Amino acid sequence: MTEATRADVCAVAVAECFRGDGEIMVSPMGVTPTLGARLAKATFEPDLVLTDGMNLIVSAVLPLGEAPSDAEVEGWMPFPRVFDTLWWGKRHVMMGASQIDRFGNQNIACIGDFHRPKAQLLGVRGAPGNTINHATSYWVPRHSARVFVERVDVVCGVGYDRAAALPAPSRVGHEIRRVVTDLAVLDFETPDHRMRVRSVHPGVTLDEVREATGFELVADGEVPTTRLPTAAEIEVLRRLDPKGHATKEVQS
């Protein structure tokens, strides 16, 4: 068995975010989220609906960067149809986060004052609609106090505290499921939905995670270690990422 890398552990942790989702559309954004979603479909969640990263729904679990053949195309998913799925709630998106706070409010718009930002980023994009209508998870390849902040500069993705202030019909699909980073897996499974350390990756200590976070994290007793991939999962990961793109994003 090839020794598992930190990138492999992260990919498996991402895949676990989709466990139990069944036949819904998954929209992973970025290398490791895409790899994790495809791993989930190739192993324990075969009914997940994935695209080629553009606008084609595909039946096969493709290696990163490989285009589907005509026989592997199941349907067409132009951008407007994504909104139909979004409002229906049958979708799980994994986005990035330039900033995120203890309740899961996420910022990808800008750093600093909105009217005179220090740095312009992607913009709000579809984050508000995603977070209100269906399950959302986040991927952070560099866990640091610059990302995990006391208060985000701009709210793009809606966290649990802000969602609670909305009328009930407006937040029926709201669920911030997981935050996966290069150090740990975090969730919001606490009474007040504050961010909790779900597991720390092999070789990482809880103190290291806390030092890299700009607010107090909830930790219930002895925090477990994120599971290693099985031999079968490593084989799938090597097939899906033959050029090692994920190892360039996550360095142990």
C-alpha cells in the first residue's frame, strides 16, 4: 500500500462531507473538493450527480482534467439550470473561504472596508443563495488566523447566527455541514452552532489548530484523529489524480 499523504487525508475528509447525501447534485469548487467528491461517488455514494466542471452531467468518475466521452455524458446543466437545483435544495456545494467566523459566516468578496477594500476578491457570487437553500461545506487549504477570524469583513455565505435571525421559510435549507482544512475537520454540531473541532489530521495537535484560529474553538473531550484512507481509496485517488495536483495544494 502506498503511504497516505496529507493531501489524501484531506481528500477523504472532503469525501466524508457527502456521505449520506444520495441522489443530489454536488458542486465542488477547487482541486481537493473535486477530488473528494469524485472519490465519494466512486466508493460509498454512487448516486451523487456530478458535472464535468463545466456544463455536462457525467456518469463516469473521471480523473482530474479528463473530458468525458459521448457515452459518459448523461445530461446538460447550463448555468441557469443550476439555480433551479439550488432553489429546490437538492444540492451540496463546497466553496472556499477567504475568511470564516465561529458561526460559519464566510467572506470571498474583499478584505477590509467594503467601500475601500485592501484587497478585492471574487465578490459575493452565489454564496448567499447557496447557504440559505441547501447544504454547504468549505475547503480551506491553509488553516490560519487570517482565514479563521473573529468577524468577517463582508458576509457572503450566511452563518448560523445570521440565519437564525431570518424568517423560518427563508432558512429552511440552511446547513453549514463541515469545514475541511489542511489541519483539521470542523463542524457546527454544538447547541449554539459554534464551530467545533471534529477531528485533527494525523500528525497535527489540537493546540496547533487552536493557534492557527483567531477565535475560541469548541473541543469535546479528546478530539479524534481524522481517518486515513483505505488501500482501496488510495488506489482510487491515484487513478483520479495521476499528476498529483492535490499534493501541490496540500503539503504535509
